[in-house]
Amino acid sequence: MKKQRIRVLALCIFSHRGNILAFEGYDSQKNKSFYRPLGGAVEFGEPVEAAMRREIREEMGEEITHLRQLGVLENLFTYEGEQGHEIVFVFDADFKHKSVYTRKDLKASEDDGMQFKLRWLQISGLTQLKYPLYPDGITQLILEQNYS
């Protein structure tokens, strides 16, 4: 039996011209796609802000600036048939290199080398997306920020 535990995550909202950056994930058990902002697990003894910077560096090879915490969400979910429980620190930041915002094909990768494509999602359409934006509650946090 797999040990159940609560994971601590740091996710980051990058906004640009009325859009936010997210990746498209897929749950094969549910046969359902979803969107999620970039980020990942906080390691033991690592401050959450340092984790956020590390995750973006690892996933995209990019540095970030103007890191600001937007809120904290509790996320209870099922993914690939497994129950999950996360405490998610949600941040807002800018990419240090502004050229990231103008790249056509943005990609990121996981520790295991698996690559995933990133998409810009219109903030004004977040409540009508084709796929849900996770974790639950993040859409409301984004809409409260008055991004332009």
C-alpha cells in the first residue's frame, strides 16, 4: 500500500497581455485533459519561495523576478486513480528575460525528461475553458488580481 501524505506545492502565475501561462496535462484513468500553472513540490527544509524559483529554473531553464504570493489553496483530488492531497502556495512572477513572452513554442520538462507544451490561456475566458484549470480555486485567485 502506498503511503498517503500531504504534498506542499508552489505554483506560479505568469501573466502577459491578458493571458496566463499553463501546461496541458492528461489523466488517462479519467480520459480527461486539464490545465495547471507551472511549479512543483517544495522539498524538505526548502523555503517555498526558493522552491518556486527552483521549479521554474528546472522546468524552463528560466529565472524569475517580482515573486509575490497570491494565496494558499488546499487541493483534494484524484489523479491517475490515486487520491491526492496538496497544500498549494500560489505565486505571481515575471520572467527575468522578457523574450520568453514572445516565443512561439514554449516548452517545459519534468525531472524525468518528459517534455510538455505550454499554452497562453486568456484570463477573460478562464471560466469557460475547454478543460478545467487546477487546482480548484486558482481561477478565482487569478480573477481577483485584475491582470491586464
